[in-house]
Amino acid sequence: MLTSASTPLDLNTFQPPLGSVARDAAQATSFAALASYPDDREYADDLTSRPRVQTGGAMDLGALEGH
């Protein structure tokens, strides 16, 4: 569960802003069925996708990595 006093994503870019609780908060899953679905793509500004590259100490939560 994610709790925050502020919105964890920028509502214009849908990326977690600096200081967001969503930054560097992703964890490995324990569900074996999900192992065949790597989290290696993210949404792009033009609503397509692009390769997801970790920035920071861990991946961010959600479908976007903050840049």
C-alpha cells in the first residue's frame, strides 16, 4: 500500500516527482507467474512505450521511472 500526503505522481507527466514516495520504492515480486513479464518498458510522453532504465537506488513504483 502506498500512502502519501501529496500526489505521488505528477498529473501532467505521470512521473513521480522528486520527493515522491513512489521513487525508488519498487520491490521484487514473490509471484512466480509474474517472472515471465519483466518490467522493462515504460510509458512515453507520446503515449507509446520506451525501454525502462533505472534511475536512482531502485526502480520507481508504477509504469514510469522518474527522470
